[in-house]
Amino acid sequence: MSVREYDEQEILARLAALDRRSKTAFAASCAERLVPLFERYARSVGAPELGPRLRGLADAAWGAASGVDIDAGAYQAEAEGMVPSDSDGWVLETGYGQNAAAAVAYAIRTWLTDAPQEAAWAARQVYEIADYAVLQGDSELDLNSPGAERRVLESAAVQRALTAIARSLSLVEAAPLTWQELRAEAEADGQQWARALP
């Protein structure tokens, strides 16, 4: 089986051909995969109430993609404000919290701007969270050693993330009548990742 690479330029080109709802649904699927990891972060810092709030913002992105009128500007600002700062005190889950909240902010910003780059940045959060998980889970991995970056890329977590991005992109390109299948897959992935990642 071939190793998938993260190719943001290809993702961007494919997103550019999509309408606003499809781009937003793609970005929402990326965010959806990461919300359970944000919930883990919120519990780890003693603020479990933040998890349902980010979940609500991700739901708003799905709503926008489905034609629901949302206050996108306010939601985007709130999601951006939920990105943990390095000065908040670092725990392993802080990295998860950062990528997850950023992905939700990008999903809502995709709706606001109709810009393929915003949706591509949501996808980058999925890739980066898998990369982070591999680095955190392998204490013997030295990124300065020959082949280390390739080992990270070939890891199950990163390959699963890249496959999920590709699958979501294919589903939105198929222009389904609803986003039900896309959302169900993203929710299932998110639950699995929250259990499996370190």
C-alpha cells in the first residue's frame, strides 16, 4: 500500500472547484474529527464545560453547510478565542486543544469567506494533530535522526489522518444531497482518535 503524503496544494486546488457549502462541509468534517480531542483537553485542565461549547460551534459550521442561517462572525471569534495559549499552562492535551479549536474556527471562517485556503487550514489541523500525537507517543523518536520524518509520516496515526482528509474531500466532491454520511464518518473517527491517541 502506498504512503499518503500531505499535499496542501492539491487539497487547495480541489477545494477551489467546490461551492461554499461543500467547502464548509469539508472543513466541518475536519473539525468534527478533532472535537473529542478538545473535550479531552478541556477535562485535563479542569474546564469540562468548554467541550460542549466547542461542540456547539462545530454544529454551527455543519448548520451553515446545510443552509441554516448562523451568526458566523460571532461564532468564528468565539472559536478562535477558545484556542489554548501556550501561557495557559502546558499539558499534553494542550496541543490537541489548539488544533481542534483552530479547526472549528477555520470551518466557520470558510463559511464567512468562501475561501478554499480556510478549509485547507482546517485539514492541516487534522494532519498536525496526528503528527503531534506520534511525536508525543514515541519518546525514542529523534527528529534529527535520518529517516525520522519519514517514520512519522508512515505512522498509523498520520496515515489514518491523511486518509480521512482524502475521504472527506471525495465525499464533498460527490455533491451529496445531505452531509449525513460525511458527518457520521467524521464523528466515528473523532471518537476513535480520542481513545487511541496518547
